[in-house]
Amino acid sequence: MPSLEQWLVHQSQVHPKSIDLGLERLREVLERLLWRQPKVPVITVAGTNGKGSVSAFCAAILTASGHRVGTFSSPHLRDYRERIRIHDRLVGAAELVSAFERIEAARGAVPLTFFEFNTLAALLVFEAAHLDAWVLEVGMGGRLDAVNVVEPDVAVLVSVGFDHQEYLGATLDAIGREKAGIFRRGRPAVLGSAEMPPVVEALARRIEAPLKRPGIEYTYRVEGAAWSYRGRRWNLAQLPPPSLAGATQYSNAATAIAALEEIADRLRFTAANIGRGLTRVRLAARFQVIPAATPTTPVWILDVAHNPAAARVLADNLRSLPCAGRTLMVCGLLADKDAPGVLAELRDCAHAWWCVPTDGERGRSALDLAETLRGHGIERVETAESISVGCAAALAYANPEDRVVVFGSFHVVGPAIDWLDAHDLLPPAALGEYTSAPRDIAFR
């Protein structure tokens, strides 16, 4: 029997393209698998930035409320199984391999991309586990993303910004139109930002999807050490601060609560459990602050900011977090990302830079990134031949009062976490593995 690693290699070779948006291939395979739409509430989350955080808040609150929840997200940082979680546990390798075998047998000559295999596996694993709710994070766009094969009860659009223009369009209207493709007729459409292209609301109204907008249908207010939320059904006061760092996480948490409020007629929530869920969220590499491991080592900060809007949030978070020493950057971006736009947001936040390469067909060299920085007038820039070399160089340069920020692509931050772990600079925080379905229900 092929191992999980062998299956992943196989899946990367089945389709001639790494990205091929569309739903027909998935629908054909799902029909052969006799798969049916879930009968439990489904929350689908799309957005240029923030969708990972909103999905994590939804899942944590559902879990704290005693509900069995499956969460699908992408990409992963260290372990492929991070993409499919059940009760905040990584899916077991045996469950994944079993799902892959079923998909391979059903697809015949249908070419599936790596992400499509991933999505189909999540649907089969969640179906087998007999959950109370699903939280599905869109991979790219929305309308033609594989996740959109599932009919959501609540569609969440967190933000719309410039990213993946080669697939989604060159304007915010075009990108917003693609992302709003997750909306469904008569089903709530929750927006995570007041700054949306007009086409988003227009599309929701056209299909009569009830809009839920911040500042209108729901509001939140930060009040010192606590904050409050008010929506269509819930009036929640004295909520604890979200466990994820950064001011934008209040907005993300409020967006998640606004989505969960729409399924409160099917699942039970209490204010206490909502607050408990807010404090239990753990999401790697979203302004993740890693305390100094020893008195002689610096603080590390990890963030997967890889577009200008996310870089702007990272810059704001760095400015709001006091640092007695210098800020040192280790950065790597894919070639299809707006490197000038990202670096322009962060150029005034750092004292020194180490540029590292990203691999693969979308990779960008460290030299290319360094030249972009120098084009912004930044002189203290070094290149490193690998991510580990860049991290080691930054650590050697750092004083104990400094902080080292590793940011950019998942393909950079993930290996950086591995490097930190190997050098005993990362506190243990691995998720356990989910190894059996509730009520001993196995694959059918």
C-alpha cells in the first residue's frame, strides 16, 4: 500500500497544471463516489486576507460549545495533515490514505489537481466522522474554487484585495466577483470588512442572499481589556480579547461570531462558551510571537503576510508591539506576488534584511528580492542560499533585546518553523492526531 508521502507525490503529477480552477471535475468524481451534500451546517470562508483566522475562530467557538467540527484549510506549514482537522486534531494518516484510495478508484481518467485531491479527501473524511458542523476555507477566489462544490449555509467574505490576479482578474471588482461566488440564494452572506468593491453587495442582492455587514447588521466595540458584539440575535458584552495577536483579530473574531449567529437555530451556543472559544484559538504564523528561548536569544515573530494588505497589517502590529532592540527581517516571496508592494509596507519597520529563495515553478530568487529592497533605498540587505541559512544568519546578528521577523510565503515560514524547532527555539505546540471517528464510524 502506498504511504501518505507517496500519495502526495502521485497527486502532484496527475494533472498537467498545478492550478486549474473549475468544479466539473470534482462534481464528476463526487457523483461516482455517491457523495451527498452535508446535512449539518456548513460555513464557507473566502477572502484575500483573514480567512484563516476567521475559520479558526469559528472552529474554536464550535468546539468550545461542545460541537464536533471539521475544519479544512490550506496551505499547510509543516505537515499536510494540518489541512484537515477534526475536533482540532490532525487527521490521521490512515484516514487520509483510505480517502485517497477511494478518490483514485473513482476518478478514472479525470485529471485532478493536488488541491482537488485535498478537497475531496476532506469531504470524505468529514462525511465519515459524522460531525455537527463544517468550516471550509476557500483556497483561491471562490466561484471556481474546489471548496465551492459544497453548498454553504453561511458564506463569509472576509476581505477583497489584490492577489492571484492572473487567475481572478486585474481589478478589485473582478476579484470581488470571483470571491462572492460562494454566496448562495437565500443564505446569509457575512462580510468581514466595510471596504468591499460595490460588486460584492450587488451580487448578494441579485441572488437575494441576506447581507450581514460590519457596522450595519452587526457591530463590535473594543472597551479596554474587553470587547462587545451586537448582531441580529446576540448581544454579547465583556468578551475576552481574542488569543490571536493584533488589532485586526477583533474584526476577524466579530466576523466569525456573525457567521455562527446565523446557525444558532441549529446548534447551541452560550456567551461563556463563545468567550472560551475566543481564548483557545491557536493559529501558527499569524503574527505568532515566540518568546526568547534563553536570556541570550531574541524574540521571533512568524507571519505569512505575502500581499500588500497583509504586509500593512504586519507593519501595524510591529509598530504597536514595543521592542527594546532592533527588528531583523527574514523574507521570501513567490514570484507571482507583488514584492514591491509588500516590501514598501514594511521597509521602515526593519533595521536589517535577509532575503531567502522560494522553490518550485512559482519560486523567486533571494537576489531578485534583495534588488527590490535596494530599489526602495534599503542598504542593509543580505541574501541567503536557503531559509535555514537566512534564519541562522539573523540569529547570529541578533542581540537578546532584538526581534527576528520571518514573513512571506508559507513555503518560507513553514521551513523556518522546522529550523526553530530543530534548534530548540520553538515551544512544543503540536496538535494531536485524530485517529478514530466518533461512535466508531469508519469509512463506508
